[in-house]
Amino acid sequence: MAKQLQARRLDGIDKNPWVELTKLASDYGSVNLGQGFPDFAPPDFAVEAFQRALSEDYMLNQYTKAFGYPPLTKILASFFGKLLGQEIHPLKNVLVTVGAYGALFTAFQALVDEGDEVIIIEPFFDCYEPMTLMAGGCPVFVPLKLRPSQDGGLDSSKNWQLDPTELASKFTSRTKALVLNTPNNPLGKVFSRAELELVASLCQQHDVVCISDEVYQWLVFDGNQHVSIASLPGMWHRTLTIGSAGKTFSATGWKVGWVLGPDHLVKHLHTVHQNSVYHCPTQAQAAVALSLEREQQHFGQPSSYFVQLPEVTQHKRDHMIRSLQSVGLRPIIPQGSYFLIADISDFKSKMPNLPGATNEAYDSRFVKWMCRNKGLAAIPVSIFYSGPHQKLFDHYVRFCFIKDEATLQAMDEKLQKWKAELTP
Ligand code: PMP
Ligand code: GLN
């Protein structure tokens, strides 16, 4: 009998929605509101920083320190040290990774053992589940529940809340970690301080590590505040805070991410990193270091990109919210991130039999139909749920609004045409 080539850890995780859906969007040439990336240039200072990194010091073409280019670990430590109210040591408390994906993967590999349970809040950025499984862990899901607004208006991501009793019931003696994502992808929920305090107290009570994915921390709207759970009392020493230069500087192709945390956790991530990736591209790290140094100088001022980006993005969000409603898509207003989810229940009742495989979730059939027939690409929200919950949440689709004005106009044209087809 032939040897089985595929390692068992890959069982059930061979399909990836991003690979499939990104291809679909390009095959049909539709307006791509699916995969999350800005389709406009990063800020000038960041592009210039990359150009300097390429041209000024030829040694930036070579390896640097395994756990991060020193000026980058230094600025990450000082910048986030102030934000988190924590003394951060550039060598002991920081790891630079290949994007936030790299940070997450390293964290799961470093901490999660065979049989360990990892609590994941639904809907969740889809890679948390396969990363838990690849480490041998067991994902335990807890859903955010929608408490619809009573006034008949649009719901906000704020109305999606954790049930404290249900959350508490998920913690067992085998719980190793809880994954938090605020602002959340795909919903755009920004967890309030009170919600974070609940999560923090349960993590402390059960001696659980919090893996806090904060890649959208600067993308917060309507005066909402991003709170890092590591800044809450007693949480620094049990939290890994993950960030991404791709989201921070609208440069997702740079693939520079980082993890900040206490020595006794980060040292295990260093072990994974030195035996896997070892080192991330030096020039991209240098560009991020220069960009963060610039942001530190402008911090809190109108000239800061971290002030400007959410303002501009909020307009794009509002534009999309207005437009989608014209054809009967009902957006949930996101407090943060660059995504919103829209309710497609009306379509589900009026057009229940869209083409697709018999066991395919409705939202997945819907996005394929919309891509082919209406020229708009989006992401089915069921991919952000665990298998057993997918059917319960197959009446939402996710749209990305961090797009150039021309793209948003192209979206409007597609929606106007769609609207005209609806009106007899
Ligand atoms: N976390 C979340 C919540 C994300 O949406 C993404 C997508 N980019 C990542 C992590 C990965 O970030 P990066 O592109 O820096 O690897
Ligand atoms: N984080 C981005 C999103 O949610 C990209 C994910 C990916 O391409 N794998 O759209």
C-alpha cells in the first residue's frame, strides 16, 4: 500500500476561502469588495521610507537580528510601551513576524499542545480554527449574539454581544488560550472596556493566555475607543498583542507583523521563530521602523496617519452603507475595521434556490451569484463560523470598504443597475 503523504494535521483544512474567492472575483472582473486590502497607495511617508530602505544602506539587503531589525523592535517597544502603560524590552518582549498571520501561527505553535482547548469568539477571522487544529488543539466556539435594535433602524456591531454565562461555561481546566479580535473581522465590533474586563477576569480566574489580534486598532469610528486588553490590570503577563504593518500603513503586501508580550510567553514564540522562519525581510522592517518613528512624532495630531485614516475610512463606510441599502442589502454598522456585514435574509426568502452544491451554504451561493450576475465580489460570512454554526449564519455577506473613490463609484454603478432590474 502506498504511503500516505499528507500529514494528519492537514485533515479537513485543505480548502481555503481566500484562494477560491479571490480567483472568482478576478475571473469575472467584478468590483472587488471581497478580500480586505486598500486599493490606493500607502501614505507618502511610508512609500518614501521603503524607498530609503532600498537605496540608503546596502546592508539592509542582508540578514538582520532573528527576532526583528533592531530599530523596529526599539520603536515597537517605545511606541506600544506608552500605549499599553508597560515597560517593553525590545529584545525580550517583541517578535517581528511575517505579517500578523505569522504572529498568530507562531503563537499557536508555541503555546497550544495536543488536547489543549482554545476559546474562539464567533464570528472569527477564519485562520484561528485551522491554526488551533494544526497545533493539535481543540477549538471551542462561543458566539456573539445579536440583540436587534428596537427602533427598526440599522443594527450596529455593538448590538452583537457575548453572553457572560455562556462565555464562562466554555472555560475548563484544559483551556489554554482565548483568541480575542478587536476591532473584529468580519463584524467590525469594537469590544468595550466592560466586555474586555469580563474576558480578562475569566482568563485570570482560569489561568488562560489571551491572544489578542488588534490589527485594525487604528480603524475605529464614531468616537469609539480601541482598548488593548493587555493594558487592563493583571493582563500584560498573560496577553500576546498582535499587530500588522499591512493594516497600519495600508500596505498589506509588506507582510510585516509583530507580537508584544511578557518574557515568559514571548521566549517560546522566539523558539518557534528561530526554528522556522528565523528572520523576516530586512528592508520591509526598516520601512516600518521609519514609518512608526514618523507616527510617533505626529502622534495625536491632525497630521498623523492614525488620525487621518479612520476619518477617511469612516466616509467610505458611510458611502457603502447608503449604497447597499438601495437593493435591499441591510448593513450592520461596524464600529471599526474595514469591513461590514450585510443581512441578505430578504434575498434568502425571495430567491431560495440559487445555483450551487446541495450542501453549500446560502451566503456562499449568493456571493457567487452576485459576482457572476451583478459584478460585485464579497465574502460569505459563514466562513467566519465553525461548521455546526455555519447554517445558522448563512444570511450575511461581508463587504470591504477601504477602497478608492473610483472603486466605490464602480460599486454604485453596479448597484444602480441592479436596482433598475428590481423595479418593474
Ligand atoms: N488578523 C486579522 C483579523 C486579519 O483580518 C488579518 C488579515 N490581513 C490578519 C490577522 C493577517 O494580517 P497580515 O496581512 O499582516 O498577515
Ligand atoms: N484579512 C484579509 C481579509 O479578511 C485578507 C485575508 C486573506 O487574504 N487571507 O480579507
